[in-house]
Amino acid sequence: MSTIQRSRPSKTVVTATRHRTFLRELLSFGFVGFVGTVITIGGANLLRHWLGGSPLTSVVVPTMASTLFSYLANRFWTFRERDSDGSGREVVIFFALNGVGMSIQVLITGFTYYTLGLTGGISYNIALLVGLALGSAFRYWSYRKWVFTPAAA
């Protein structure tokens, strides 16, 4: 058995590292998203069905709690290897983009509840899940593009 290893071209190593980083970020983002989803859906159902809140307020309040959790988890775990300039810009952009994501959720829920007249618990939860999925896709794309930018070389 030979102990001599053939060196790999540096381009292959860089590409493999990028793919691993992307996969790690995607899986971490997915886990953070899962916990955020539990917070949002659990909170929305608690507010809506047990405490009698309005369908839209019941989406907004737990989504705000989930957003705070998501920022902390994504900054210090998912995108920990990416730069942060410490200026507060990242926080402002993160919460602004989450406002867009939350608006997507609220629009889907409001459309289902008020326009389609589907007011039952199953319809409400399906609308929550669809809104969360669309909002999460937007968030992931926008975080990578504007919030958690690649670390400087």
C-alpha cells in the first residue's frame, strides 16, 4: 500500500468545499426553519384556536418570535462563517426581508380565510404551511444575497 497521494487540482478542492459549505448551510437553514415553523404554527394555533385571536394577528405574533429566533440561530450557527460588519446593517436588512416573508404568509392566510372563505382549522394550517414555504424560499434566497454575505478572502 502506497502512502503517496496524488494531489487534486485546486479547482476541484475549491468546488468540493463550496458544495459542502452550501450543503451544510442548507441543512442548517432547514433545521432552523423547522424550529421556526414549529414556533410559528404552534403559536398561531395557540393564539387562533385556544385564545380566540384573529387569523392574521395569530400569524404575525408567532412569526415575529420565530424571526428573532431565526436571526440568532442563522447568524451564530448557519451562516457563522460569513462576514458581519457589526454596523447593524445586517440586522435591519434581515428584519426588513423577514417583513417581506411575513407579508407573504399573511397574504396567503388572509386570501384563504377572507377571499376563499375557508375558515376551518385544516384550511388555516394548510394556508400557514403554504405561506411559510413561499416565505422561507424568499428568505433563504435573500439571506444569502443580502444579509449573510460570503466572508472576505
